Amino acid sequence: MKPATLVTLNMRELDRLKVIQAVVDMGLKPGRAAERLGLTVRQVERLVWRYRESGAAGLTSRKRNKPGNRKLDEGLALRALTLIRERYLDFGPTLACEKLRECHGLVLSKETVRHLMTDAGLWVPRKQRPPKVYQPRARRASVGAKCKCINRLRRVVDKDQQCARGPPVFKPVMIAAVDLYELTETYHALSSRNDSLGGRSPIEAVTPGNFDQLVEVVLSVVGIHGEERV
């Protein structure tokens, strides 16, 4: 009697064991067994022969505890990592792969080099990197909208004959405010609602009759004081 040995089987091998036992002990036809296992009749006959010869251990995979056919040679992997540490430490996997092929004759795929560098701690995948913190950027000035409001005020000034005959300071001061001060401040002064204009913005309330009041409001918002208007 053979001594009992411990055999490790996965779920797939355990299902095969039950079917092969049914073929050997209960007379299940090899054709039906092949249909259940998704194998050919010849493969089932080989499994039956291995079961009768070695028992349950004969149904285990013969590739277990053996290196895979596509496993990278340890000497080649060690040489590649040594070259990367010495010469290409600050290179990414793709560029390092190209340099290994061109300068040293080591033909490896970029994914193989990526895995080697990741396992060695020379490369951090993008998904594992901490998120970058970006400085918030100020909104861009809407130059088109500002120029539209400014041109509208200029057209009102040009069409208003009373302002042209009146004190000549308002038109030059308004144009100087538009040209010398930042467009952001000017646009804010023209488009913001003001209590002195009945809750409307200067661009909404501008008329030839209230142009003097509107100029005073705009200049006060922009920050031009009385001594700076001349």
C-alpha cells in the first residue's frame, strides 16, 4: 500500500478528479466525460491513464512550480536594471527602453522595462502619483465686451452736442480714463449697478441728459479724484 501523500488541487483540477473517478469507478463513457470537461476523448483517456497510474496527483498541472516559458531571464533583468541605475536613472521607461536597445543591444519591450523600474522603485506609475496642485489663475479679461461698452460711451459723447458745447473737461477725462487705466477697472465701473443711478449700471443709464452725473460716477469708481481730472 502506497503511503498517503498530500495533493493540492485547484477547483478546475478538483472538477476533473470527480469526472475521471466517475469514468473509472462508475463506468461513465469517455465521450460524456469529454463533453463535461470541454476536452477531447483522447485527452480524457490520457487523464484516466494518469489517474490509474498516479492517483489524484496525476491530474495536477505539470507546469506547477516551474518557470513560465515567457519568464524574463534573471541575468538579463539584472543587467538592464544595473544600466538604468548607472546611466539612465532620470529616464522614463520608454526612453530607457530605446537607449538599452540602441546603445547596449538589450531588446526589451517598454512595458517590461516599466515593470522592472516600478518593482525596483525607479518609476512611479501615473495612477499612483499624488495629484498636482495648480495655482488658480485669474479670469481673463473680456476685452471684446469692454471695448463694446467703451465704444458705446464714446458714441454717446460724440453725438451729444450739449456736452460738446459745455465744459470741455468731461470728454477728455472719460477718454483718458479709458486709455490710461486698466480695462478691468473701467469695465467694472461701467457695468456695476450703482444706487445713485437707480440700481442700474452706467452703461444702462447713460443718456445725453445725465452724462455729467454718469461721468462723475464712473470716475469715482475708477478712482480718479477731482485734482486728477484736468
